[in-house]
Amino acid sequence: MRAEELKATTIRSFLWKLFEQGGASVVTLLVQVVMARLLAPTEFGVLAIMLVFVNVGNVIVTSGLNTAIIQAPDASDDDFSTVFWMSLAVSLALYAALFVAAPAIAAFYAIPQAVAPLRVLLLVLVVNAYNAIQEAIVARSLDFRKTFRATVSAGVSSGVVGVAVALAGGGIWALVAQQLSQQLVKCLVLAAQVPWKPRAVFRPERAARFFRFGWKLLASGMLEQGYQGLSDLLIGKVFSTSELGYVSQGKRYPNALGALLDGAIQPVMLSAAARVQDDRDMVKRLARRALKTSTFFVAPGMLAFAVVAEPLVRLLLGEAWLPCVPFLQMYCIVYALLPIQSTNLQVLNGMGRSDLFLRLEVIKKLLGICILAFTTFVLRDLTAIVAGYIVTAVLSTFVNASPNRRVIGYAYLEQVRDICPAFLLSALAAAIAWPLSLTGLPDAALVVCQVVVMVVAYLGVAALLRVEELGYLVRTARGVLGTRGK
């Protein structure tokens, strides 16, 4: 694919991915706000414990095979069916094992009411065995319009289901119904758009090839999900499910914002890099553009979220959820570093270097587990636990970036220089907007004023200093709209 054609395809794909993430984030925010007002923090804490097992299970089900399909230049319909049957077999075996283990899990955390909900929620694993193949096919073709339709439809439908069950007094079942229906609807809408259907075909030699690539991503995913889930499991056991609910909610919203801003860019970057993986210079240009563009959005978005956190939580969730504010603000710092983490990892996947991906995950998780153990068992403080994630995130930026100095010639210091303008501008804009919190304005007015001031200050100073990222975005917008750029 020629450079101009790849650029045009990548930009179109990014816009559809942005629409998908934006629509999903808006719907998710509205649903979570309503359900947070209908349900107690304890119920969100119980969900967080159950999702640990679901998320780890999803990693095992896909086994890195969906990424292997995206990365492979010669994947065929037979390959899609081969991978599907592998994933389905794993999902059924895993579901059976966790179905039997559900009473023991519930007893360990003293939440006997979670046995049946956990068993139902685990059906997500079987659905995702099919859904993962559909999403891989869409990503290979860079046709993210299809996932946009599926994701938004699923978000709206599952939101209606979840809120209806909550209003009927369903408690934890409302959260289970929302999670399961979201995956079911997404799978069905994608199935209506993606012509592929599984066939009775299994190619052992192709399965072995994909697994040789995918097992490293499986191990990496297990480390990541296990590490992320370990914090929830420890908090739920050492502290309480109510306190876990506050931490979980504090993480949920920055995570959703990160998925919107960075998540729209990185999947497109993976697919584009896989197409030109033999052109080292082209991959570096793609990586730089993805990192700079993502940081230009993510850094100010996270700092703005941290600035308005208290009035926003009070306004949307109510006074009962104010204890989650400090956690939300700290997670904003963690997710502000998301672009440099994900860009480097997507480059390795796109270049087929899952071996390096796994090595990085082992190093990062050893660091993270040491910090988590110290903050949990020595300090025994929730704030220290979340602060430990900030330390881990900072250290991980160096770990993730280090291999790409030799893989594509993109060194860590060069990456830091590329993201510095966005972080410095964001800090300046936040410093200008924060004093408004001292004015005594009503919550709604305060949130609006602080966001407006941050946006104007950020974009105004960026334009004044002729920041390259802003110029690129303006030229790209003009191109998309069909006008002539300078």
C-alpha cells in the first residue's frame, strides 16, 4: 500500500474508531451514572471481584490469537475458523471450571450472594470466543465503521437492560445483565455485518503457527489482567467490598476517558503497522504520529478530569460517592501516561515481536507486584495502593519504550521530547483553571467554567507557540472536510 493511500485509510479508520469509542464512552458514562445512583458501592465492589475472573478468562480464551490474525499478512477463512474452534473449546472448558469454583470464590470473599451471578456472568467467555474473531477480521480491513455500529448499539441496549433490572430491585443482577447483554448485542450486530461464519475446518499446522505467536501474548495478557485483578482481590479481602467499590469507580471513569482518547488511535496503529511491518522507517513515522496525537488529547483530558473531579462526582453520582474522588484523581495521572505505554506495545505487536512484548510484561509486573505488596501489607492504606500504581506507570514508560530504540529506531528520550509539549501545556491550563474552585460557584457552573477555561488556555497557548500536533490536526481536519490545507 502506498504511503498516501495508507495515510488516507488510517485517518478514515481513526475517525470511525473515535466515533465508536466516543459513542461507547458517552453511553457508558450515562449508564454508570444512573446505576451508581440506584445501586450501593458494595454491589460495585462485588462486580469488581467477579470481573477479575471474567477478564482473566477472556485473555485465556483469545490466547493472543486474535492479534496473531491481525498481524499475519496471509490469514485466510480457514485460519479464522481454526482459531475460532480453538477459542471456543478453551472458553467451554474454562466456563465449566469456574462454574464449579464459583461457591469457593464467593465463600473466600464472604459474598455468598455472588455464586449465581458469577456463573451467569461467565457466559461472556463463550460469547467472546466468537466476537474476538469478528473484531480481528474488521481490524485487518481497517473497516471500523462496523465496530462503531456494534459497540454503540450494544452500549445503548445493555444500558436499558441494566437500568431496568436495577429499577426492578435486581441489585447485583443489574450489573450482570448489563455486562452480559452488552457482549451479546455487540456479537450479534457484528455478525450481521461481517460475512464470515465458522466452518467445520481445523488446520493443525496453522493452529500451531498462530499459537507460537499468540502464546506470548497470552502470557503477557495473563500477567496484565492478573496484576490488575490482584489489586481488586486484595482490596476486597484486606479491606471491604464497599471500599473496593470506591476504588473501582475511581478507576472506571479515567479508564473510560482513556479508552475514548487513546483507544481510538492504538487499534488503528496496530493494523497500519502490521501492513507496513517490513518498512522500519514507515513504522516509526506511524508510531511518532500516534504517540504525539494521542498524548495531545489524553494529557489535557486527564488533567481536566482531575481538576473537576470533586464537583463532577457530587453532581453526577451524589455525596455518597465522594470518597472515590482521590482515587479518581490519582488514576487520571496513571492514564495520562497511557499513550506512551500503548504506542510502544502496539509497535511490537505490529512488528510481530510478541517475544519482546512478553519480556516487558514480566519486568513490569515484577516491579508492580513488589510495589503492590509493600503498599498493601506494610502500609495497609488504600491511597498508598493507588499511588503505587502511579509509580508503576512511570517506571513502565521506560520499560515499554526501551526495545523500540533498536526495533524501529525510536528511543525513549526522543519519545519524551515528543510528549513534553502536551504535558507542559496541560499543566499550565490546569493551573489557570484550578483557582475557579475557590469561587464558590455551583457544581454544574464550576465544572463548565473550568473545562472551558482549560480548553481555551490549552488550545490558545498551543496555537500561540505553533505546536506541531495542533497544526497537524488542523490540516488533517481540513483534508477530511475536503478543503485545501496549507
